[in-house]
Amino acid sequence: MTQFYAPEKSIGAMDANSAARLLVAASDITLVLDDKGVIRDFAVGGESFTKDREWLGQKWIETVTVESRPKVEDMLREAQNNSIARSREINHRLSSGQDLPIRYSAFQIGKSGRVLALGRDLRMISQLQQRLMEAQRTTEHEFLRLRSAETRYRILFQMSEEAVIIVDAHSLRTVDANPAAAALIETTSGKLVGRPLSDIFDVSARVAMEGQLESIRTIGRIEAVRGRLASQRECWMSASFFRHDEGAQILIRLTPVLDSAATRIPAVKTQVLRVIESLPDAFLVVDQDRKVLDANTSFLEIAELSSLSQARGQPLDRWLGRSNVDVNVLFSNLRDHGSVRDFTTIIHTDYGATEEVEVSGVAVPGDNPCYGLVIHSVARRGRQSQPQAEDQARSAEQLAELVGRVPLKQLVRETVEITERMCIEASLRLTGDNRAAAAQMLGLSRQSLYDKLRRYDLGDLPQDDSN
């Protein structure tokens, strides 16, 4: 601590009021103590943290917490020895039960033994320290969580029976590889790290594989591509692009091609698969949860998708059906009857376009049951129901002949009844005479549907049937 060089000359004489204002401005709290350590006066410069006159007449040592009392005694002793007491942090106990941390310095004034204690409020610093500790605890907790997760994934990565290699997306050098990949390539994991990925493939397959990996940066992933490893083993390669930290990496999965005759696909079956892929109508396979397992190019075109990865694993309801009722009716008939023909509905894309389509499907039982669906566009084929069109034309002609003979109000009522009857018949036909599903499709209650069935003499209902 440095003192003023000539306080008498630079500051001059100062009256008590000026000194009091200076002390209030220079500190958050100022205590005036007598030679017994009793508070005779005090002033608060900042936010008030004690009631008026609450401490007057009390000993300073009685206003602080137990652990702070030795510090108060030391400060009073040092100040009364005509020296400036070393700064210490004192905790006051407020009437609200909270602690008030104050850093005090004290010195004796005059010859009466009075001591002046100047304090700085440490609550803001205490709050910042508390936040820092909480942030540190949160950081440590997050670090432990990430380390635990990394350990689990590392164990899973090492124990996986599927060959997995992680490659830097820019240099195409191996970043990591699990033991299964090392065994497939007939080397060790340590020797794979840092090597160019092209080294693990046969010379004849390198150009094709590098071209596939270059294109992954734009399409995000590639499906199974067949190639030959440097160990002369045939394998399927699948790859996914992902970002990690500030860089990008590619996760590559290698699956050896099984050579046993039992697992080979006959040439005729291969041709069938090629035909399905080239069909002008959309073809897709969905699982029991109605999630897409595979689809041909025509489905991607009609749904306006750029790649199969956008459809695989997604629910079919995302694109097919006017509502959930359509899809529920379709799959209910597939489960009950095994097949469905020319089920009329719509297909809509993520861009808001819709198109009327007809769906034919079959249920495939087995250990992994699934459904095969063929979807073709009604508009593209120009398919119209000719008998229905003729019936509508006849109805229109009959109504036109009645103009002038029958009041307009009666014509409108009959037109509404004809349209209502046609819609009810269509809903019953689409739902396989499932009246609950038909009512939901039409937006009617079941009782309202039954009333209309009786009115139009449809469905062979008894007059008192209300269930």
C-alpha cells in the first residue's frame, strides 16, 4: 500500500461532512467503532443491506458469523496499534438469515481510540464464483457423460462383427478400423490407420471405389457396391457421410460376399429383380409397421425423391393416402384377404403435389412378413371408370330433362341425394363394406351413416338397427 506524499498540502483541511461524503463514495459500507469495538455510526454507500440503526450500539463482533469473529478481533487489535489492519473477508449475519460477505480494511482515527472500518460488498463476486463453480460442475458432468458414451461406442465398435472403417472425407485416408475390418483385410487395425483407402482394394476395383466415395459428398451415402479387396476377397461396400468436430468423415461398412451355392441368387431371379427395378409402375416393399424396406426408381419419381435413402425406413403414410383411413383400410384388407386390387387413393409428395393412384398389393407371410405394393398413376394411364361416367352422364341428362317440369329446389335436393348415395357406395366399396371405416372416411358418425343407409336402402339394414 502506498501513502499520499503530502496529504496536508494536496488535500488540505477537510471538515467532517466532506470526509463523511468521501467515505460513503469510496466504500460500500463504513463503520465507526469506539475503543471497545462498538458500532457508534455507520453509512451504506450502495444498495442497503441492513435496516436503519439496526447495528448501532452493537459490538461489531456480534454482527458477524462465528467463523468471522477471530478476524474482527485481529483487525481491531491491529488498528488500535496505530497501523492499518490487513484486509479480511468478514461475513455478517443479516436478520433475513442470509450471509453478507464484506471485505474490510480498518485504521484508527484521532487519539480517542476510534476505528474506521471500510468495506466492499463481495456479493457480486460471490455470485460470479458460484456461477463459475456451477459451470465447472456442469462441464465435468458433461465430460464424464461424453467419456462414458465414447467408451460404450468404442466397445461396441471393437466388438462388432461387421467390418467398419472410418475414413477422412478429404484425404481418403483411414482414421480408424475395428478388428473385424482388419481380419477381413488380413492385417491389423494399427496397420490400417493412416493408410490410403485405395490400398485395401484390388487394383482393378480402386478407380470405381474412389469414384463412389467422391460422389458421397453430394448424395450423403451410397448403397451396397460390390468390389474386390487387396486380399482378393469379394465384398459389398456401403458408406455414409457425416461431419465430426470441424471436419468430415466417411463410415464404410464391408460385408463379405458369401460364395456358397445356397446363397447365390439364380440368374432368373436376378432378371426378375432387374425387371422390377425397371417397371414403369412404382413398386415397393414395406414391413409390418408400414415402413419402406425397398422401392424401385418409379416410386422415387412419383414421390419426387432424389434417392432411395430418403424413403427407406420412413412410414408409407408419409406419401400414400388421403388420410390415415385410406392406409388403414388398405393394410386391413391385405392382412385379412392376402391381396388387394386397384385400391383407389392419392399419393402426395413433400413438395405439396398430389396425384390419384391405384394400388395393388400382396401380403407375404414368413419369418419376416412384409407387403409388396404396385402403385400406378390413374392420370398417366388415362384410366377412367366408363360405366360410372355413363351413369353420371345419364343422371345429368335426366336432371336436365326435368328442368321446367320440377321446381329448382326439388332438383337441387335430388342432385344432393344422388351425390350422397354415390359417395356412400364408393366408401363401402373402398372399405370392403366396413361401415365403421366408411363412416370415418366420409366424416360421419356411425349412427348418421346408418340413417343414410336406411334412407337409400343400402347395406341391407333392419329398420331398428342402431349398432
